[in-house]
Amino acid sequence: MDLKDQLKNLFPDHEPPEEEPTAQEKSDVWLQDDPIICKYEKRKGKPITILEGYNGADSDFKKLAKEIKTRLSVGGSFKNEQIIIQGDYRDKIMEILKEKGFSVKRVGG
């Protein structure tokens, strides 16, 4: 007998509320049809990962940049409609974006 059954026995008249969709099901950013391009470059001898090709609102792209930087615990910035992440994190970034429902295209290397 699980917790729901026990609660139903204690409170037979109570109707449980409908469950809200999980964080993965509801997205706070606009999803697009074209893939986001994830590429690797070296600037001043240091590796960086660049995300470009998002055609939604800049504020959504900035939220996405902040979430990626937080989850990977790395530095980065948002400039000229690009997310620039310090280091080569293409695989991890692509996994994060696919979890959120984006299509991603890997370019270079």
C-alpha cells in the first residue's frame, strides 16, 4: 500500500489535483525549427564553444546561455547573437539542448 492509497483511505472525499508538467515537458524558451549550430574555435590559443543560429528573442537566448554556464560551471558570454562558452564542451552542450527540445547541428572537428 503506497502513500496515495493511505491518503485515500484517510480522506475519501479529497480529489487530488492534476499533476503539473515536469520541467522537461514545459519549456520557458521558444523552440525553433532550424538547428542551433554548435562549433569549436580557438581564440588566442584557448578553446571556446560557440552557439549560434537561434532566431527567437534575445532574452530567451540569454536565459539559455546562463543555464548552460551554470550547469557546466564554466565562464562565457552572450555577444552578437552568439553564446560563447569557455572550453570545448560541444558534447555536453548538445545533450543539454536536446533535453530542452532543440535540434542541434555540430560543425567542425
